[in-house]
Amino acid sequence: MKTAIGGPRSIWLALGVVVFYVLCAWGLGNLLSGLVGDDGSLADFSLGHFIPLAVGIGGVLLFLRWAGWGAEVWRERPTPTLTPRRWWLISIPVLAFAVPVVELFDVPWSGRSLGFLAVVALGTLMVGFGEELVIRGVLLTAVRARFGEFAVFLLTCFVFALAHIPGYLFSGLPLFIIAFNVIALMSAGATYYWIRRVTGRIWVAMLIHALTDWVLYVGSDVGLPSASVPVQHSPADDSGTGALGYVESLLLILLAISVISVIRESRRDKRNALSDDAGAVVSDRI
């Protein structure tokens, strides 16, 4: 698979794009938010999100235009159109959407102004767009051009979690808590991976990612995150009771099963590739 600049999809180049985005979102975000005291206020949130994310997203879009990476960054064949169809995977994006919807009932709406909700909505929309673009867009495309789908699954989940470590370290969290949250973030990465694959469109993952962050932030009593690569929400943050606990538990079970599914998919793809190669050799001899 070739790009407009004459080279193969490079994983190292894609990782460089991820690093660039993290430096913009987290590094520049923290630098700018510090100008207003880094106090978790709306001004802090705005400075730490709008300018650095605009720079980061703009830079990634310019890279895609320069490198000539095509439509595969944005869309692919939905899994229900593949063989086997694996209809059960549709439940993952459905449950992923249900989680923030259920959490809406716990938001203290009376203490949230329309201006506050709108500013946070714009910021989290940019976060969802940017993070999904670099991880489930640029990086996923590069890894898929060279490796099987299980490697795509693992690397995108791991890099998604790794990209949030600077925020944890900056917050001064203990290493064992960071390690736990990396695991939780990998499960979130797996969720967004399947949202893209099941729907065939990266923008669906962007919107659900943005909605999840928006509900988390407007429902929080500890202030807004300063940087644009914030500490993420995980099921362990909840009491584990009620409808939310059941939805999140079911989602985690399905994600665990999905690992087996993607391993089997990689094996099928490898067998099919070997079969195609063998058929090509026979045809050449004839």
C-alpha cells in the first residue's frame, strides 16, 4: 500500500504523528492553562483545550494531505458486512453509547449553566476528534498496512493508554494507580476500536468518545482538566451498582470475548492470504 510521497504506510511515522499530537494537546495545553493558574476553572479548560487542540488537529490534517493517506483513515467495511458477520459485535457500540446516557441522570444540571455546557461540549468534541484521528485513524491505518488485525487491536489500544501517561505523571499519581488506569484505558481503546470497525466510520467513535468525556466533565465536582489529554474515566470509578454498573460490566465481558474474535479473524486472514499466494503460484505454473 503506497502513499502519495512514494513510501509504504510507516508505523514510525504514524507514531511520530501521535507524539506530535500529545505534545500539542498535553504539553502546550498545560503550558497555556498555567497562564490562568491551572485551577480547574472554565478559563483554564478553554486555554488548555481550544488552542492546543486546534494546532494538533490542524497539524495532523496537514500531514494526511501531504502524505496522501486516503479514505481508509476515515472509514472501512463494517464488520457486519464481512464473513463471518459477527452480529453480536454491534452490542459494543450500543453499550458504549449507553454508558454516558445512563450517567446523564447523575449530572447536577441545576448547577451547570448553558455557557459552561457549551464550552465543555466544544472542548470534548475536539478531544474526541483529535484522539480518534491519530489513534484509530493514522496509527490504525499504518499498523494494518503491515500486520494482522490482532496487532492492530493491541497496538492501538496500548498506544491510546500510553498517550495518557504524561497526564498521570504530571498529576503526581502513584505508579500502581497509573498501571491500573493504563489497563482501564486499554479497555476504553478496545471499545473505540470496535465502534469504528462495527460502524465502518471513525466519526462515530469520535462522537461517542466526545459524549463520554463531556458527561464525565459536566458531572464532576473536582473541576475541569487543564490539558487536552486528560485522566480518563474507567468503570472502576463507579460504585458498580445500578444500571450503570450492569452496563459497564456487560461491556467489559463483551470486550474480553472480542479479543478471541479478533485473534480468530487474524488467523482467518492469514490462512486466506496463504491460500491466495498458493493459487497465484499454481496459476503462474499453468
